Amino acid sequence: MAGALLFRPNDTVNAFITTIPDVTYSDGVLSGVRVAVKDNISTKGVETTCASRILKGYIPPYDAHVISLLKDAGAAIVGKTNMDEFGMGTTTENSAYGPTLNPRDITRVPGGSSGGSAAAVAAGYVDLAIGSDTGGSIRCPAAFCGIVGLKPTYGRVSRFGLIAYANSLEQIGPMARSVTGVSDLFSVISGQDKMDATSVDRPYNHIPSPDINGLKIGIPDEFFGRGVRPEVADTVREAVMTLESLGAVTVPCSIPSMKYALAAYYVTCTSEASSNLARFDGVRYGPGNSNRKSWHDAYSEIRKTGFGEEVRRRIMLGTFSLAAGYFGRYYQKAQTARQMVRDDFSRIFKDVDIIAGPTMPDIAFTLGEKSDPLQMYLSDILTVPANLAGVPAISVPCGTVDKMPVGLQLIGRLFDEERIIDTAYAYEQGVS
Amino acid sequence: MVTAEDIRKIAKLADVGIDESELSGFTKQCSGILEYFAILDTLDQDRPVTHERVNILREDEVKPSLSQEESLKNAGQTEKGFFKAPRVM
């Protein structure tokens, strides 16, 4: 039933940048369901900042395709969530609006970059949330906050209206407290859109089934080895045993290209970012320029004060990787490595139906714990392979370490979300 | 791996500005990251990369789009229906 609702959450974890206090909604499958949207997704008439000073006050004149679909389905869009600026981070600490706190332990980060969306769901402020995942930005905060998050196959959800950071890697995806919630939201936002030429006509209309009898699950050595906290690895191994008890069969496998995956990911995403973020110059949106200064001086000034440190660092790294003389050593080699990751997945998926492992190598960090950028980047090692290959991956809660949630990551074949969702559902139903 | 002078040049190329006080921090961090990226240099140069995607083209037809007023609404400065940008010369 169409209607209206008041939204006034007691947002003690700083999940939102903007809330919409009075929301009207229409009829549809999500009629009246409270949905939070990451602040890098354009919402007509509602400020959209990407958690950056440079977009403070920016009011998009149009809706992203996913927003139109949500409105048509009756969803009540109640707010825009905090994030790492432009999606660049793993903790939601890189926000011009202050960090989001983890609802499970407010001394810890919620993960990132869709940390506000995960926290809003985990804290119960909303029923469902939309995030975006460039190198793990939906799955990491889902794991750290103890909720479910899906990064769809590249192309299955339109990116029209998503403010671009790294186009070849990112996808918009659903987050919820249950697998059914993720599945319901995914069925609304998936499908082809002529405004995104990379979107594909593969709509999702599936009801999760817990039958995984005979499912073949690949267990890659690399997901349980060096750099992964042993207690996290053990918790995920136990979850895999639960899947076995439900009828699945496990097969050891190996992703040798993991050795190159993180470097390939960071060279690719910083290169794309250096190009994408060139549009933020304060002319068409943003704070405006000084007309007295010359072009480069005016832009440098506005970008230095408008962008946070991590964004400037990534723009500089990307500029370096693409520079004449270095292109062959960095960007081109990164594309070679990316192909190796794709080839590894294609080979493994000839023998198995899905791949399982931890979502993150550790539990949620304490605030300020990861101050060195490279150390922060290294924590993305288990999530970036799916983005490099374009394959879908879901994180589902599978227990705790030190009272903090651990995520089980299930990676599927291209366009085979149905199977990883069924497996996540089987696990969720099997343990509850 | 990179010097403070390199970082100064890159910051200028990328129009992100840099303060003297930031130089040593950015230099140290970027050097560490670029050293990590060097693992890619051990890969063969000539390995083939396949692209699964095909280019999608459409007819060049006029479709409804934002009005001039909507397009200018978020600009810091406008003049006579145009965006106002810094001087080039």
C-alpha cells in the first residue's frame, strides 16, 4: 500500500550523511520497506556527496537507474549513507563527515567503503541497503558488521548514476540482515539499462532454495594461508563443514594468480580513478573557482582542499601508473595479471560450482588501527579477485572471533548469483 | 622508488596540489606502494589479454536530457547561461 513514513533514527554510529525525515512511497514488492542508499549513488533532489568535501551541496538533477527501480517497487528511500570518500577505503574512516562506528563494537570500524550502509542495516535503522563494491566494498562491511552483502556479476546491475571511481571493477549491490532480504532487493535492482552500455540482459527472479545436495565447492589454499588470521580461517572452515553436512562436496583448489591480484587491482583502480576524478574541478558542481587564478592553480587549489588525503594519494598513484615510460611496467602488466585471475576462475569453475573462503583476513579493525595505506590495501586481498574477474560473490555471517562477526565468502560463476545465494541461504537456515 | 621531486611533479600533473609539509609523507607512502606493485614487473610482457566485451553502438538520435537550467544548477559560478571557469591564458 502506498503511504508515508517518518524516519528519525537515533544515529549513534554515524551511518548517515543525509536522512530524509518524511518519505512517501508507492505500491510494489518493496512497498514501505526502509532502504538506505550509499552516498555515491545519485538521488534526484537529495544531496549526494560521495563523503567528499568537493561535492558538498551537490544535488543531482536525476536518479540513478537503481533508484528509479527502487521507487517503482515502492521502496521508502530514507537516507544516504556514509562511506570512504569516493569508495576509496576499507574502514569508512576516509570520510569528510567523520568515521562510521561498528554497531557491534563502537571502538571498531564497520569496514568499507559501504560502511554506513552496513551499519544502518546492522543497527536496525533500515531494513535493506544499497552499497557499491569496487574491490570488496559491500562484502567487507557486511562481514565486519555481521550482515549479508552481495557483489553481483559485472553488468547485472546498471551503474547509471553511480558516481564513478573505477568503472571496470565496480558494481552496485544489495545488503540486508538475511539472505532473503538480499535476494529480494537484488531482484528489484538487476536487469539491463540502455543508459549503461556494460549492463546485460540477465534479470534475477529467484526464490532462495536451501537444497545444496551434491554442490561442489572449491576451497582455495590461498584463502586460508599467510596473512589470514588463524581463528578466522578456522571459523570459516567450520562453516564449510556445515555446508558439507548439508550435502555439499568440497574440493581443494588453487588460485596462483592471487600473488599478483592485489597489485593488479590497485594499479587498475588508481589508474581509472585518476581519469574519473578529473571531472571534479569545481566548475560544473562543487564550490566554484577563483577566476583570478590561472587554470592549473585554481584547479589544484580546489582539489587540494576538496579531496581527502587518500583520494589525492590514489589519483597520484594512478597518474604515475599511466605516465609515459611507466605504462608498460604498471598498467599493461596489471591487465595481464587480471587476465590470469580470470583464467584461474574459468579453470576452477570447470570442476566446481562455487568457491568458498573467508571474506576478510581478519575481524573489524579498531578505529585508527590501520594508519599505513599499504597495510590497509593488503586487507583487500580476498575480495579483489572477484572484481578483477567480474564474477559474483556474497558474504554471509558465519560465527564470531573475539565476539566480532566473521564473513563466509561464496564466489560463483559469471551470472550464477542464484547458486551462491542458495548456498548462503542453506548455510543461514542450517545454523539458525 | 620515487623521490620528493617525482611526487611534486605528479601532484602538478594531476592538479591535486601539494604542500611542502606533505611531501615526505606522500613520498614514503607512494614509494612503499610502488615497491609492492613491482611484483607485476616479473610477469611476461607478451601474454595475451582477451576481451569478452563487444562495443555497443546506437543511432545518434536526440533524446530528452537535462535542461540548461538543471545543468547549471550545481555550478559555483555561471554567467549568461554558461559555466564560469578559471581563465586559460
